[in-house]
Amino acid sequence: MVVVCLTLLLVVVGVQVMLIIVDLRRAIKRLNSILEDAILGGGLIRPEKLTSVMEILRKNKRLETHGG
């Protein structure tokens, strides 16, 4: 009786874990598509802005190394 109950419990837990993994996979795919649209589609973040931010950070770093 104990073996049957434990087996059923493990089967139920296994099914729940599989459902969680499938749900996480869907969420990651959705997040990936949203980020891809935002970066490549000209949404919130544009590649030009990212490169300009990197250039500003590089200039600040050069100023700190030359000034300090």
C-alpha cells in the first residue's frame, strides 16, 4: 500500500514538474521574441543608441585613466 501511494505521488510530482518546465519554456520564448522585437524592430532600444552609450562609457574611461 505504501509503495503504491509513493509511486502515485511521484507520478503526480513528475507531471507537475513537466508542466512547469513547459510553461517556463513558453515564457522564455515569449521574452526572447519581445526583446528581439525591441532591439531589431526599432522599439525601445535601438542599436545606434547602444553604440553611442558604449562610446560615452569608453570616453569616460579614457578620461579617468589619463586624468588619474
